Amino acid sequence: MLLASCTSAAKPRATNGRTRRTDSGRRDVRMRSTRFPAFVPSIVQDLQEPYAKDMAMNICREEIEVQGRNVMSSYVPPSGAHVSSDRPPLLLIHGFDSSCMEFRRLRPRLEERKLESWAFDLLGWGFTDPTPCLETCEDDESREMEPMGCGPEAKTKHLHAFWTQKLERRPMVLLGASLGGAAALHFALRHPEAVKALVLVDAQGFIEGIGPMATLPTPFAKVGLQVLKSVPLRDVANRMAYFDKEKFATREARDIGRLHCLLPHWEEANLSFMQSGGYRVSSDIQRVSQKTLVLWGEQDAILEPRYATQFQQTLPNAMLRWIKESGHVPHLEQPERTAEAIEEFMQSLHERKPQQPNTTLA
């Protein structure tokens, strides 16, 4: 392993690839002449969807210190326009091996509703650079630190550091989609003071770990990862994700979903997550006391609808809302209905009367 210095730098400015860093911290990759960030693979320039282009152009990367390691962390900040200051920030967490691009259609609709939304790339996924967490490095006193890896605990530490350094420790509403739901629950259980409320979108939580993949010998695991990012497999996953496949399961949707797979260290980061065993939160879900909105696509073909009612029955302070004409990703397939449900939930957080579990349709 390489030895890397992980000493803290002066507080850096965020960059989306259009400006160079001038502080003493680690530089991002070279600027590109287009409006897209330089760290996003060049095929981004072929995108046609306006929401995708706008989202990609607004991705920033900034050093976030995570236990002595400076991690170039990618996120899309709120635009600042018409944001209501009396509501908590809303942090959006993507699913397994995905990125902040997953929220390209939801984010503008949240902003229209004056919600302060941040789309964040978990350590090891999206456009966050995992390198400092995959290497042995030294602390300020030249003591060797073992790699953090990119497992659930490392992801939670990274998220907590982002919350501390960028959201300034303001209690937030944490939204997790698919496996991002397990990540959100994992975080809320360890840092309840940081989470005012939860939104779980077709979330994983009752399926433990990642099965046999966790114990595969490394050579076989690497072969599996090459299959994971392959076009044929992504095509299959793309079609499974949507209810209206003709409209939404397009080639461009597939390409957007695998943009981050083309980055350096993608394989190492995913191998690290696989070997960690994945998230195991099912036995602790009943301890999550925050108000929780469970959103579920009625036609989800990836996670059965029974998991939605299981969340409603297990979480002590939850409400369930079904999203009509939607598969596994209502934030992509029905972003208007999803945003409306989130807005109503955010408004309910100001109510003094305890929220009663119920079920509604959107």
C-alpha cells in the first residue's frame, strides 16, 4: 500500500472543476474547457436530458476531513434560491453503487418548494474519491493508520463528517433511497442527534448484508464487479427499476447510472464494501424513534411492497405513502408526486400533535 499523509489542510473551497484550488489542500483533477466538472467522465458531454445535464454541471467536490483523512467528497448543494430558513436541511442519499445523479429530477422540484436539499455521494460510490480511505496513511504524529475501507461504518463516519463540516451540525431530514435507506437507518441509529426525521424511499432494511458475495475470494469478487458495471447487467437493472419501461428505461438512463463506474478506484471501493459484509440494521429498526415517511412505488419489482408495510409496522413513528404508477425509483419516475409527499411531511414536522401511523396514496 502507498503511504499518504493525512494531515489537515486549511478549510478548502468547493470546486466543480471549473476553478482551481489555491489553498494548501489536495487539488482536484485538471479543469476541462466545458461547463461540466473535470472529475466526471467525459461521456457526460453526450447527455441530452436537461435535468441530468443541470445536475452534472452542479456537482461539487470538496475535502472533508474524516478521521485524519482528507476525502474529496462530491455533492450537489442547494442553489440558495427561495430556500426557507425555518425548515431543516434535507440530505439525499442514493442507493447501492449509485450517485447523486439519481436525484436529478427530484432536486429541482424540492427547490421549487423552498426546501434546502443536498444530494450527497457516499464514500466509495458516486463521484467521491475513496483513495484516502483505501490506503495506509499517517496521522499528524506520523503514526500509521490502517485503511478505513468503504464499508458501512466508514460510510457513516464520512456522512457524519459531512454533516458536521458542511451542514454545521444542524439536525437534518435524512432521505435514503433503496440501499441508501439502510445507510440512513445505520446513521440515525449511531447519531440520533443529527437526524430530525427520516424519509425512506423503496428502502432496503430488512435484507441483511450482501449474501455470498461477502465471502467470495478476491479474484472471483473482482470478476463479479466487472459484471456489475457491464452494459448488459446495467440494462437489466435499468429495466427492473421502472414501471413505465418504455418511457424511462432508456439507454441514456443506463449511461447516467453507470457514469461513476468509469472513475479510478471504483473496483477497489466496491470490493471493500463487499468484503465488509454490507449493512445489517433489521434488528435495530424498532429503535429508530424519529418521525419517518416511508415512500414506496406501488409497482416496485426489486423490493416487494410487503417491505413497505413491514417498515410501517416496525418503526414506532412512521407513516406510509404509496406512489402510484411507479417502480423502485419514484424519485425518478414520479418526481412531482414524490416531492409533494416530502413537502407535506416536512410541514408536519412543525406540528405538535404526535404523528399517527397511516397509509395514503400519492
